[in-house]
Amino acid sequence: MAHDLHINAEFVKGATAKEHFPVSPLREVAMVGRSNVGKSSLINTIARRGKMARVSNTPGKTQEINFFVTDAGFMLVDLPGYGYAKVSKTQREQFSNLIREYVTQREPLVLTCVLIDARHDPQPLDLAMLEELELAQRSYVVVLTKCDKLKPGAVAAREEQLRQVLSQCQHLVDVIPTSSQTTLGRHELLGCMKRIVHEHGKGLA
Ligand SMILES: Nc1nc2c(ncn2[C@@H]2O[C@H](COP(=O)(O)OP(=O)(O)OP(=O)(O)O)[C@@H](O)[C@H]2O)c(=O)[nH]1
Ligand SMILES: [Mg+2]
């Protein structure tokens, strides 16, 4: 159905500390991953109105936690990237603490999308994030990004590798290959988000 392919989304606010997180009855679905992996691009691909979340060739573009309200009954949340080398150590630690605090403790959060570049093996920071989510008993989906840069066989091999590595994990929902250029995986990912949000009920109220 056509209306299943996109959702409408609108920017609500950006937050650099948890005191500034919005107070809302909506469940949240978050995008995390290394700097430049394609988090903001994926949000723009999922939402009907493109170019909402700022995208850049320069890693470290997203410097706040950005909240977008959607018409699918949940908020989409764009996080700063982890592991960006060119900011100061202090700022990197601040980001990483904020991200960790958000994904492990945020009450309305029902699903975290952990984005991993399909061209590379998962990096230590990716595995650390997945472990963090497992320990916190939080549901997550592994989203392989930039699959347009690989042959289909290589995408399938990467997907299989991740499924193997994560085979003992309790809170992994799925592994979904995507591309913001070709929109590969958009339907699957959106379906997954809607299903998990639905399982949790639409709001906290
Ligand atoms: N070929 C290709 N390029 C992509 C894809 N997704 C993102 N990119 C490019 O990758 C770069 C980074 O994309 P962003 O969406 O800004 O990445 P981000 O994860 O939000 O980065 P930070 O906010 O810095 O953490 C941009 O140049 C995008 O155009 C994709 O699916 N395919
Ligand atoms: Mg970004």
C-alpha cells in the first residue's frame, strides 16, 4: 500500500542534555552508529519530506540528539555519531556518555537501529554498542548502510556475518540491508519499526 512506504515527519527539537529531551507520550525509535555511517540520510529516506535531518560528507555533522515526530505514532530520533576522531577527547566523551545514557535509559525508547557500514567488518565501537544494548535488555535492529556500494553477493555475505556474530543475542530483532540512495530496505525497516512500536502500545499514557 502506498501509504506504507513513507511516513511524514517533522523536526521537534534538538537536545544536548537529558533535561532537554521532549516530554511526550510517543514511543521513540533511535538511529545510532559511527559518525558518517548514514543515520541522518536514512531518516530522510524514511520520511516523505527529504532533507529534514542534516546530512554531510564531513563526519560529526549531527551534534545534538534530534527528535522528529512522525504520523506513524512514534518519534524518530537522530543521534550524534560515535567515534568521530576530530573533535576533542572531552567532547567525544560527552557525546558518548549522552548516547549511552539515551539508549540504555530513555523510557519511551522501544527500538534502537544500530547502523553499520555494509562495506566493513563491524568495528569495536559497533560491537560495544550492541553489547551495551544487550546488557541493558533493549531491543535493537542492525541496519547495514550504503549497500548500493556493494554487489548483492557481498551484501548477503555481510548480513550473514552479522547474523552469525549476533546469534546468541537475545534482543536483536533483525538485520536489514539498506541504501539511502536506492531506498533498498526502507519498507522492511519501516515495517519493523511499526511492528515494535505497536507491540509496546502506541504511547506511554
Ligand atoms: N552511497 C551512499 N552514500 C550514503 C548513503 N547514506 C549516506 N550516504 C552518504 O554518507 C555521508 C554521511 O551521511 P550522513 O547521513 O550525514 O551520516 P551520519 O551518520 O548522520 O553522520 P554524523 O551525523 O556525522 O554522525 C553523506 O555524504 C551521505 O550522502 C547510502 O545509502 N549510500
Ligand atoms: Mg547525522
